[in-house]
Amino acid sequence: MTDPLITAAREARQRARASFSHFKVGAALETTDGLIVTGCNIENATYGLTLCAERVAVFKAISEGHDSFRRIAVVADTEAPTPPCGPCRQILWEFAGDIEVILANLTEEKGRYRLSELLPLPFDARFLGKK
Ligand code: THU
């Protein structure tokens, strides 16, 4: 049976605005209460203002009052798994901590990782004496 978080990420991917790269990505972030908040990549004619699917999901969730997460699924139409980019790993670490990261394509699950495997030795608020 397909993990509902992957299904949600696949659905969100269909809403991607990827007119420039044509590379659509969907993400689904699960709160510790079991709620799912989705995101898709949103590109822009200036390119640099593009938002990745993962960050859209994180910022939507934070702005809606959620602050505790357990998993994120990321879906792209690629044979090899599409992992979160470096900036998304940093944002995920700072706002979601060491969550499980599930990578999938349109038909298959491709892998499960802890975020700490994808971002070893992270910089975060602890170094600023804020946590
Ligand atoms: N992208 C994501 O949304 N998430 C990833 O994990 C990798 C890259 C987007 C950014 C851009 O819109 C497109 O994919 C190509 O880089």
C-alpha cells in the first residue's frame, strides 16, 4: 500500500509552477499530530526567486501554526531519487529537526533517510547560544 504522505506529495506536485525548468516537485510534511501540509515548487521569471517544494511546505506549515514535525515526502518524476537541495536541508533542520525524509517518484518509493544523514554536522541556533 502506498504511504499516504507519498500520495499527498504526488498530488501537490501536480500543482507545481515549473514553467522554466519543467521539473515538477511535490512535498508533503507530516506534523506530529498526523496533519499533512503540502508544497510544490514555484518558479519565477527572475529564476532566483524560485521556491522549492520542501520550503513551501515548511513555511506554509509554520505560518499555519504548526511547529512539530515527524516526516516529509518528496516526489519528482525521476528514476533516481530526488533529494532536497542544500538550502532546503538547512531549513528543514532548523524548523523540523531530525525528521524522516522519504523520497519517491510517480510510481515507486525510492528511499528513507533521517535528515541528519543528509545534513551531517549542521549549523543551527545552538551555535548562536539561542537554544
Ligand atoms: N526543486 C525542488 O522543488 N525540490 C528539490 O528537492 C530539488 C529542486 C525545484 C527547484 C526548481 O523549481 C526545480 O526543482 C529545478 O531545480
